Amino acid sequence: MDEQPPAPLDLKFLDGAIPIISPNCADIAPPSVELKRFPDGESYCRLEKIEGLHGQNVVILHRLFPDPDQNLVTLLQMMYGAKENGVKEIFLIIPYLPYARADKIWLSGEVISARLLVKLLHFAGAKEIITWDCHFLKKPGVHEYENVRILNLCAGPELVAFMRAVRPDSLVVSPDAGAKYLVGENGLFMRKERGDYARNDNQAFRPVARMDADFEVSGKPVLLIDDMIAGGGTMVKATQKMQEMGAESVACAATHGLFLHGALDKLHTAGANRIITSDTIPNPTALLSIRPTVERILNATGHFEEEGPRVSGT
């Protein structure tokens, strides 16, 4: 994979927008929203310094994971509060877009929740969503989805550069064809087959039944890279397959590290010697930060107080 510097972002559309920063992104920027929880579990939301919002555009930075359903309601509250205070256009920065894997119907009657999520955000006033490695888009760039523009940023080149700083000779491999854009047009990718739905304790998922690779890795270090590591099934199978094929070592990288149900331990047990992700979702392996990119985006507004205690709406 050729390592390219980040392409310049066309962020003119954000010029003059007022940043609204969620407390769950305090590691990236100073929060400007107060969030609390009522005793019954309902969300409380208050936008700080709303005096300057009327007639302006806003850009809201908020994470939807963990607790995606709860954080979605919180985001809708922030968007509604902005509209109630006279905001014109709403732009969203959502580092990891949940429900993105629910983009196809496998069984009759299933809901395509990826569409539902974007439709909800559109109905609430979202003009554009900026996110990283959205699962249903399969490539970076600007896309139109359910009447919302989505700017899909790719962390692949940065993850590869980070890992190759230690092992420059690593073969870069995607564990399935859907994520092959992460390794470039000429990159290596495996093919996976999923089995039938498994149901366990009210959780539905399709386990990985088989992994195939038509390239040689014998005696070479391998870097597996994917858009996300959730339950770890794909990465575990891919790691085992690379070892069966004689790889000298196997490292794993992903943009989003969910690490559900002990996935991180499972990967180490499977033989992964290094595991890194970005901090789109804060986790122990998040050694690559999206903060510089987010700051570039917020600085394009002209209203971002990078070092200040709050982002002002005045």
C-alpha cells in the first residue's frame, strides 16, 4: 500500500459555523453541553451559551458509542435544542456511526437500521455527517445517503504508517473484500464466508464460517487491517488463517475498536502480537488519535477555541 499524506479537506461549508461539543468528546475538544441523567434513566441536555446561535450554522461533535441508543437520543436532544434556538443548518461529526453494519436484509422482515439512523438524523435537521470508515460506504469521500451528505474519512493510511514504523516490511492485508479499500487498490485481501445466524442470549449475529486467501505470507510479518473490531470473529479467524499459512507474525489494526465480549483477549490468544485502533471509540488500544483531524475541521469554522475552557456560542 502506498502511504499518502492526508488529502486536503474541502471544509468551506463550515466557515462561520458554531461548534457544539459533547462531553463524551472532552478528550478531543472543550465541551459546551451539559448532560445529566434523570433517576428513571432519561436524558437531560442543556446547550451552554446559546445567545449567539440564532441564524447561525452549527457543527455538533458527539460520539454515538458506547450505549448507541442512549447517545442517539442525546444527539437528537442537542439537534432539537439547536433548532429551537434558531440555528439554520446542522453539521455533525460522529467518529463512529453505529448501526452501519445493518445495511442489508438477510432474513425476511429485518429492518435496515443504517437507513433508519440516517433518516432520523436527516429528519432532526442534519445537513451533513462527517465520520470515519463507515461500514456501509466501503470507500472514502463524499456520498449521498438518504438525503444526507456523508463525508467518509479513512484512517487506513495512518494505521498502516503507524504499524509500519515498527515493521516496514509488513504485508498489509484486509480480512475481507468489503474493507479492501483500506489497503489500496493493489492491496491484498482475504475472502470470508459467514454462516447462518447464531442466537445466544437474545443476541443475533452471523459467525465467520471460513476464511480464504490466494496469496503467500510464509515467513513474512502480516498486518491485518479492517474498519472495525467488534466481537472479534473476523480478526480472530484471519489471524489464525495467516498463522496456518506460515506468517512470521500477525498484527491487527482497525479504525474502530469496540472489543465486545472479550474480543481483545481472544485476539491475543489467537496469536496477534500487536493490536492498535484509533480513538474514534476510546479503548486501551487507541494509539492513533483523530484529534488532529477533528481540530482541522473545527478550526475551519473560525469559532473554535482550542485551548479555551468552553466553545463559545457568542
